[in-house]
Amino acid sequence: AQSHVLWPEIDRITAEQLHYARQGVGEGVWELFAEDGEMRMYKREEEVNGLVVDPLKAVHTVKGVTGFEMCHYFFSPDYRLDWETTIEQMKVLEKVSDDTMIFLQIHKRVWPASQRDALFWSHLRQVPDSRDPDAQNIWIVCNHSTEHHSAPEKSNGKYIRVFLTVALVCQTMIEPPKNGAQITRDDLTCKITYCSVVNPGGWAPASVLRAVYKREYPKFLKKFTHYVYDQCKNKPIRF
Ligand SMILES: O=S(=O)(CCO)c1ccc(-c2ccc(C3CCCC3)c([C@@H]3C[C@@H]3c3ccccn3)c2)cc1
């Protein structure tokens, strides 16, 4: 993908999102708004030109899967409709490379706001951990809004286009079995950080959007992580 016109932006945004995901939720104004088992969901209340764009950061720990497996199922178009319940249509507009694609998604309408679509590049990458060189166990998927000739903004004006930046950062922790036995899924833990900022792209009542965010994000992360566990549990481990 290094040759593609988008590459410099993909490289920059992915690095920025990795750094942002690693920042704790201790400092600053993160507000815990949802908890479910190991999942903690935080938000900041922000508005841009009167539009709610509340940044979201979620942390979660899932046993029995690797960071690669979690990121693979998040990135791949083949499984998206199995776990993403808020989209009506999804199309891959361009396969930039094996680890980079451009998606167009039509999201279900959130009454009384008008229906939205999202056009974004999606990039999957393994990340060498600078602090721990032999930790080759961190994977990231970064989704960031982009433009594309086959999905011009004003094509039919039917949908308002959202502007989003999303990052799923997953780290595999292995509890090596005492007796030197082979690693099983019981020895695996995946530490997840999910960050997202979605600008609704056009007017939508703040109260409605905040209610949608509060309801949809916890549901989405819970459904997605359970889906990946179920898909992987009887398959060989992929790091
Ligand atoms: O992580 S992803 O890349 C996974 C690939 O699908 C992703 C996640 C979320 C969105 C998204 C797009 C539109 C909207 C709203 C804005 C006004 C009306 C619709 C929302 C609101 C936040 C609520 C929401 C949260 C989670 C899931 C779906 N809905 C979210 C897009 C992509």
C-alpha cells in the first residue's frame, strides 16, 4: 500500500490513533458512562459547530482470543454484517492492499435525524511495541473518513455523510502454561482499547445523539467481542 496516494495520511493517522489509544483515561475529562464485566466505556462531551461529537474511549479484556484475531474480524468485510447491527449496507469501494480497504456504509436511520452514510479507509497493522521490543503482540485497525470518486458527497444527497475516526488497538497477553505444555486459548487474554469520534455531519438533536451513543456503543462492543470469541473458540490460535 506504500504506493497509494492515501499512504502518508494512513500512516500519520494510524500512528496518532495508536498514541491516543495508549493515553490513560485517568487524566483529563473522561466520564465513565457504561460498565459491563471487564468493559469500561468513557466519553467526553464535545460539540463542534453545535453538533455533538463526543469522543469515546472503551477498554475491555477478553479471554481466549488474540489481538490479531480481534482486529482481523473487525477489519474484514466478510464478517461485518454478522456483528454490526446498525448498518443497512456495506460496500468495499476499493481494495488498496491486503491490509487497507475503502468502505462505504449506509447506517440505519436514527429518528428523528436523517439517515447517514460513512465513507472511510480502514487499515490493519501489527505494531512493534517501542517500549517492549519483543512484544510483537499489538495490532491496530484504524478507520478514518476519506473521499472517493465513486461515492461523491453530493451524489444524490440522500444521506448525510458522517465524519469518523476510529481505532481498535488489541494486545495479546499470554500466561505460559507451567509445565511447558502447548499454549491453549485458556492461556490467552486480549486487552482492547476502542476509540471513536463520530461527527454526525449535519444537524441532529444533541439529546437524541447522546442517547444513541449511550445505547449503541456498549451494545456494539459487547456484541462484537462475543462474536469474535465464538468464531475463534474452536479454531487454531492465530497470533
Ligand atoms: O467502529 S466502526 O468503524 C465499525 C464499522 O462499522 C463505526 C462505529 C460507529 C459508526 C457510527 C456511524 C454513525 C453514527 C450515528 C451518527 C448520527 C446518526 C448515526 C454512529 C453513532 C454513535 C452511534 C453508534 C455507535 C455504535 C454503533 C453504531 N452507531 C456511529 C461508524 C463506524
